[in-house]
Amino acid sequence: MGKKIATVITDLFEDVEYTDPKKALEEAGHELVTIEKEQGNTVTGKSEDTKVTIDKGIDDVKPEDFDALFIPGGFSPDMLRADDRFVAFAKHFMDEKKPVMAICHGPQLLITAKTLNGRGATGFKSIQVDLENAGAKFQDKEVVVCQNQLVTSRTPDDIPAFNRESVKVLG
């Protein structure tokens, strides 16, 4: 049975960190629902101008309606974490120990949600100190899986490992 995956995304996401995992997760039978400020908005990737039409606005969804959370990287997670609604949304998944997949700058949203203390994680080099300051046990590896729940990776080069472990965690 496929899982329903909340995908929080806004402008300037890293194109391939959305498109590649999306493809892998859908091929494994899961459904992705894109969430931004407003349903019907179009958001644009930062490198290849990938356009994504948003399925749901943050005020129209409840985290309880989803099985897992996916946070693509780029500048998107940094912009989303300035909005308390997205921070609270992400915090729910961590608190409830639901699968969370965050790549590159994706963990920034989890840092702001104060959910990484004591958790194994990785991310883009520029957020290593932020992760450590948030209490995460930073590991410089292509993919880190913590408690069979949190999957994190560093860069687009890590996508194959990220996709493999994300599909595994979702069962």
C-alpha cells in the first residue's frame, strides 16, 4: 500500500532534489502532494526552471492526513522555515516519528522546528554547524538514516542513496 507523502516546497528549490526523488517515490507506489502557501501557485526551481503547480495550501492540510514528509533542498526550505505554519507542520512528523526525508538544505526546516537534538543527520556543508548547534550528530556521509525514520543527504550527488533509503524507510 502506497504512502501519502507531504512535499513542502516553494520557489528556488533545487530542481533535481525534487524531480529525482519524486520519480523514485512514485515508481515505488507512493503519492506526493505538494504544499506551499496557496493551492494552485506555481513554484520554480533555481537551476533548471522546473515548474511545479502546488496541490494544497498549508492552511488546507493537516499533518495527520499524511504518512511521511519530503523536504527538497535549495533555497526553498530556508524560505519555508520563516513561516511558523510550515515549521509546526514539519515538527509534527518528527514528534510522531513518521518518515521524514530531507536533502541538502532540507534539514533547515527541522532545525527551526527544534527536532534534531540527538538525531543522526547530514546536510549541505554550509549547514553542518547549524545542524551541530541544533544538537544533531552530524555525519559527513551520502545518506544518514536515523531510527529508521529520518533520512538525510548532502547534495545532488547523493540522490541515488537518498532515494534508495527513502523507499526502504517507507516500506
